[in-house]
Amino acid sequence: MKYLYTLFILLSVIAAFFSPMDKHELNEISFSFAMGVDYADGGYELSLQLINPAAIAGKTPIPNSPYVVYKAKGKTIDTALERISVNLSRFIHLKEVEVIVISEKIAREGKIKDIAEYVMHSAQIPANANMVISQDVNASDLLMVYSPIEGFSAFEIASILKKLGRDIPRTASEIKVNDIKEGKDIVLPFIKIEGDLKIGQEKGNLETTGPAHIAYGGLALFKENQLAAFLDYRDSAYVSMLQGAESGFSIEASCPKGEDDLFIFRILSNRSREGKLEIYEDKYIYHFNLNITGDISQLKCEINLEDPEQIKLLEKQLSKTIQKNINHLLAISQEHELDLLGLGLIMREKSPGNWKKLKSYWPLRLKNAEIQVHSEITVQNIGNYKAGGG
């Protein structure tokens, strides 16, 4: 793993060397791959995870931390960044920033669009840097966690987000595009710390078999510009499903014959497309078509998998489960009066006349919305299960 870090830093150094905007010697530059944004009275507290190349490069690494976290406060992000720069002997290089961690507290203060705007207009920070919310922990504290797998928490977070695919907007430019389009509230991934934070910030966290670690929690839901609620990872999977995520999650469904047990269906492929939109006075019915293929990965039902008709019972039960969970997502949207599924955006595209009349009251009018999911499900592999779930 050490060699991967060294290679990554070497490539970043080469990129900085050939960049026409970098006029400093390489030994005068500090590289950052992650930035944290926390709340401070009257402004921001900014933190940067700065790489310490001497600790990981060379045949005999220096026994120091592979990174350090510097932080400073300011009324604006720029002033906080300036104060960090003043405290360093090197020039800060931010063009390799992959992750921007935003604390729950500042997200609840309604600063998310301000942060996205700053990133969009900054000449130093890439507009495609991933933005993620930290739940119940300051962003600066989370950046200090030693990752047991990746070594750097910046790389750990980036790896987690890559696993989610590109279905959930999470960059400043994607937030800006959705804001311009209208009809969809901001949804961002959130992460949390599993285990003892204090232990996770000690280097010994890399040497234990039960380390504290950063984990994906689900989706952070925003009402306009303000964090309103968290959606756990199981519910978040159905948001991804509706938006066409191909695979990587499972459906837990109850047995079709009424037994008090369940079976697990692992999705291997998923094609999702928006169907028609029906409008009856103040009733809006959205249709979604799903074409899903997967395997039975667990079965505790009294059912004969060698009988095609009984497999159809499982497929029908899966369709019911998907509809039930999508209804649950809609209920959350209605409760918080936010549009996490982009139903307003669909209406804007399919019925611009109605959207023009309704957009001033949206997503309050979501209480009149209904979603009908039409699922075509194929059980591809039944594994080694025998009749009766054995």
C-alpha cells in the first residue's frame, strides 16, 4: 500500500511540475487531497489534510504521520485558507483535492450552496471534487482518522464514493446544474465514523484487528439549502435503483406464502426509465419502469425453486417490496416537503405548462403525488437451494 501512496504523490508532483500556474519549486509545495469545512461563529473553520511525503517515500521512511491536518477560522473560506497558508512554511497546492467534507452542523446552517459556489469559482480547487456530509462529527476530526485500509482518510472517502457510482450528484458542478434546472432538492452522500473516534485518530488504529473506520451512512437530504434529514443506506439504495444504478445492493423481501421469514435478492443489473406522467386536476401520478435481473442469495421460505410458477411468486413479491419502499421514500419527501427524487424536474420536462403553475408551491404539492413502479424482475440464479428453502 505504501507504494501506491508514493506513486499517487509522485504523479501529483509531476502534474504540479508541468502545470503553468505553479511557479514554485516542488520542495516548497504542500499537497492536499482533502478539505474539511466546519461551522465557526460568524463564519467557517477550514481544515486541510496535507501529505507528508517524507514519511512514506524513500527506502527508509521517517517515522512520522503520513499526513497532517491544519485548520483555521475565518469569516469566509478564503480568509480561513489564507490563515492556514500563513502558518505553513510551504505553498499550498489544492488542485489535487478529491474530497470536501462538510460537517452536519454547517450543513444545517444552510451553507451548502455557498460552499458549492465557492468551489465552482475557485481557481485552486477542482470543480469535480466530491462533496460529502459528515454525520455527528466535525469534518476536521474525521480527516484525522487513520484509515486501516487506505491509510489516508481522504483516499478512504474517495473509494467509498466511487463504489456508489455516478447516480447521486455530489460535486459542486452537479449541484449547480440541478439548481439551475429546478425541481429537485439537493441530495448528497453522508459518512460517519464507526468505532471510537479518539482511537481512530491514533496511529495504533492501523495496527488493530478492530479499528475505528469511516463508513458510508446513506444520503443527506436538503430542503432548499438546508440539511433537513438523513436517509439510511438501505433506503438510499432504492433512490439509486429508481435512478438506474446497475447493481451492488440487495432486496430483502418477506416470503410470498405468508411465512414469517424472508429471502434476499441480489441485483446484478437494472435498467430504469421514467414512464408517463398522469395529471388529474391536483393529482400527479408518476410511472417508473424497472427491468431487474439478479440472484437469490438467501432463502428461508417454504418454496420449490425448481417450479417456475413458484419462482414467479418470488418475482411478484419483489415487485411489491420495491413499490412499498418507493412509497416510503415518497412519504419522507412529503413529510419534509422536499423533492429528493426529482419529481418536479420530471414534471418540468414532461408537462412544462403545469410546472409553470406549480413550481412556486413545489415541493409542498408533493402531498398530491403518487408513484407507480412497474417492475419486470428476472431471477437468474437460484444457487444451491433445494425445495423448501433448504
